Amino acid sequence: MVAAWVSAEAAPRARPIVIAHRGASGERPEHTLESYRLAIEQGADFVEPDLVSTRDGVLVCRHENEISGTTDVASRPGFASRRATKTIDGASVTGWFTEDFTLAEIKTLRARERLPHLRGTAFDGRFEVPTFDEVLDLMASANARPERRGRPVGVYPETKHPSYFQGLGLALETPLLEALRRHGLDRKDAPVFIQSFEVQNLRALARLTPVALIQLIDAEGRPWDFTGGRSNADMIRPAGLRDIGAYARGLGVHKSLVVPRDSSGRSLPPTTLVRNAHAAGLLVHVWTLRAENEFLPAELRRGQEPSARGDMASEATLFLEAGVDGLFTDHPAIGLAARAAFDR
């Protein structure tokens, strides 16, 4: 049985979870086994792999299906002809796409830092692109260790552009659920959340799995597949929260929807979103906390360099005080330390 404080079935106001966003991506290239491994070693409650498909239907971990920003594919002469322009969720995107490569070809690539201007390139070229199964194997190995007994690391996968992949005949949902089933993680009490910015695939998943689902909501815009025209702003109003509660366990929201900022970039008092979501029986997880000045509110920046680390722990405390149920962060060690201090 999963400990209550990490279970996907935890009630609102249980101990907040710390979710390693793309692994410990502030310290290793995102979505690599080394990034996930470091996050687990630091004690993260969940690791978050974003999932896209290869041409042969294997789920691999990348933030986007366009991979020129996070791998060395653009420098590979043998793949130059694969460069293409596609329409993804209504936007024109040019680059190299996972669905045009077999898994064997993907495995020849090496990961690169997505934010080199902030985090450097020391680890570029060292690590492969992992499959979802490899991440689950890593988790199983970690959870077999005595120190994780009673507090297993969980997995928090996101289906990226699910309606787009559905249109290609490479639907993400079935291989995702099959992978969870193979690893014994298809239970209601498993330490698993499945998240998506789209609505219809979550509604479909609610009929297929007992695993907890999370509706992602950005600060602006609307879900790509929401044909009813409802905006993200509509979704966080009481009627929208009730609708989400019919298929999801909670919300994963842009952090500005909980703690907004003024025109100078300073933090404002929290909104009522957490209170309203809890009243609707929904968890609230916020994304994404990062330690660099570029991402912090003005009052928590330290020095003038965008790449310098400011006071992310104090930003985490703002959200913990607002009552959130989880924090997505590129720097899980800082998030865990902030939670420990808040608990005291």
C-alpha cells in the first residue's frame, strides 16, 4: 500500500508532494535517466516524464515531439533530410520530430541542455533519450531499496499533443496504460498521476483506468481539443471545476493562477483558486518552480544575472502557505528543503 502522503488518492491538505519536473532538470539535461535518477536520490516524491511517440509506437521522454532543442539531431548529417515543417496544435513548427524516427534511431541521439544560456552545456552529449519503460524500471529499482520503503517514488507522466498523435495512428493512451500495467502501477492507490493539457483524452482515460488524472491549465488560452470554446479562465471558475471533477482528481496549474505578480514582477496575495478547487474536491499542483533569477518574482531574485540562483525556497513557501497540494520544480532538493522547513 502506498503511504498516504504520496498516494494519488491523498485528500486535499495532505502533505504537499514535490514533483521533479522532467527530473532534476535544473542540474542535468531534462528527460534523461540521469535527471530522473538524481531527483530520486534527492528524495523527490514523483518524477515527471513527458511522453511522445516514435514512428514504431514506442513512448519516449521528451517535452515536445520536436527534438532539435534537446538532442543533437540537427548535427547528424544522416538525419538532415528528416527536417520538416508541421502544424502542431494549430502552430507551425519546423524541426525534427520523434514520429519520423524509429526507437533505434532515437537511441543514437544524445541529449542537450534546453536552457544553455542559464544552465550551461557541461552534460551535453552524455545521455540517451529514455523510453517510458526505462523510467519505470528505474523507479522499480529505486523503490526496492530499503530507504524508500513506505515512501515509494511515484511517476507523473504527461501525454503531449495526444490528439495530434491520435491523428497519426500513434495514440499515446494505450501504450501508456500497458506500460503501467506491466509494472503493476494500474491500481487506484498506485503512486501515479496522468496529466494532460487536453480534455478529451483525460475523459477517455477516466473510462479506462483507475489511476488519478490531472487536468493541466495554463495561465491563458484554452485546451487545444476543447471544441466547446471554453477557455482556461472558464475552467477554473466554479462550474468549470465541477466539470473537471467528473473525470479528474485535480488540477496542474500555472503558478501565476495561484500567486500572481504585479507589473513590476513582485508577488501579489494568493488568489482563491486553491480554496475553490478544494471545495470542489480537487487537488492543486502548481508549475513550475525554478531557482534561476529569470523565473523568480522580483523580490526573491539575488543579483542581476538571470542565470544566478535566487531564493526559490521562499517562493515554494508562498505556495505552501497558499495551501497547494504539490509543487512541480526543476530543483527538487530545494523544494524538499522548503517543505521540510514549512513542516517545522
